[in-house]
Amino acid sequence: PGTRLAAAPAPDHDDHRWTIAVARLVFGTALAVQAPPNLAAGALQGLIDAGIDDWGGVSPVTPDHVNPECAWPGLEELARQTSQAGHLLVERLAAHPRHVLAPDTWFDAALRPQVLRHSDAEGWARGDDWTAGSDRALPDPARAAPALRIDDPVQAALRRVGRTGEPRIDDIITLFGARGRAFDSVCRAADDLRREAAGDSVGYVVNRNITYTNVCRHRCGFCAFARGRGHEALRGARYELDTAEIARRAAEAWAGGATEVCIQGGI
């Protein structure tokens, strides 16, 4: 009320789709084309066919303040309808993936760590706070990505690997990018291959690592173990074990039930 278009009729679905299609033709793939799903309830397939690749901000907790009479669809229902249209529903950040993947270009230095922390390797929003090497339980893939369709490229890659036993480089990229049910398919295929190759028995050996020195002449940027002449102030002193101490530790390991000794150390 009170705006210049308050009395104007709403565009019909054909007008809506025409506008989307023209935007896609004009901008090509350089820009995201967005349409809110609550303005076309029951007709989302037409918006996708017209050329959108983004549903916009879909709020599960607030109404559409511009169109309060049009309720947002639930995320599960939106995922189902998107899947029926042949696509995956994936959460993104407020920034689109192509911007997230070029943080030095698009984000202030103070913002970059937060953007990277909340995005995955493809620039989409992280669905969980799990990271490799953490002690957190693996996330439930069904909750991590609300995607119902099993990607045809994923299935094709799995079939090729099943026939040849050797994945191509593009197959590897495709399989690592699997989401939702497609991710479940990759996990099942990997587990089947593991069962065929190694069975269900898991072995271990009782061993002892003997690190003969932490002195190293290499300058690996990630290492917090090595001690060189310039590292005297770091936690822990430099050391080198003589052969008698190495032998003593090996004998101590044998007495404790070990059947393997790994000798390793600085270079």
C-alpha cells in the first residue's frame, strides 16, 4: 500500500518465466538468476526450466515481509520439488560460490577467515562443523545436504570405475563433489569395493615408534616437531638418541608385547 504499483496487477506465471528467461539469455552464466519459490507455489519446475539457479533467501523462521500472504516452502519440500525438476538443493552463504572461491578479490581481510570457516571446498555453506582430524563424529550425510536426486554424473563415474577399476581424473573430481543421496551412493560403492578387496577383518600390530632425533635440516613450513639451531626457544629441547638407548627402547617394547619397531626421526 502507498507505492506507485500498489494497484498494478501481479504478473502472471508466463510473465514471470519470460522475465527469467530473458535475464538468463542476456547475462549467460556470468550471473546468478534468482526467483523466490513462495511466489510460484506448485509451479517451481517452470522457473527452473526458464533458467534460474538460485531460490534466494528462504527463511524457515520469518515470513516474506514483502509478500506476507505467500508462505515460504519448508526446506524438505523445496528439496523434493527441486529434485523432481532434476536438480540438487544446496545451501549457500550470502555470497555466491564464485565469490567465496576468490576471497582475496571479494572480501575484506578481516572477513575472509569467517567466510572460509563457514564454506566448503566448492564455495557452498558448510552443513556441519566437522573438520578432518577432529574428534567430532562424522556428520549424517542426509542432514548435511538436503539433496534427493542421485546425480547422473556420479552414477556414470561409479559405473566406469566398476568396469575398469581405475577412476579418471574427472571421475575423481565428480565423486569428491557428490552430495546428499549421491554421496551415500559413493560411500556404498566404496564399502562394496573394500569388502571385495579386503573382506571384513581388520588387523593391527603392537608396535613402538622410536624417534631417534628431533634435529632436522629441512625447513618444512608446517612442522612443529623439528628442532634446528634457531629453535632453541621452542617447547622441548633438541635431542639425539645413541644406539644403546635405541636398543634399550626396542627391548622394552618387546618385553611389553610389541612385535614391530618403527625407527624414524629428523633428517
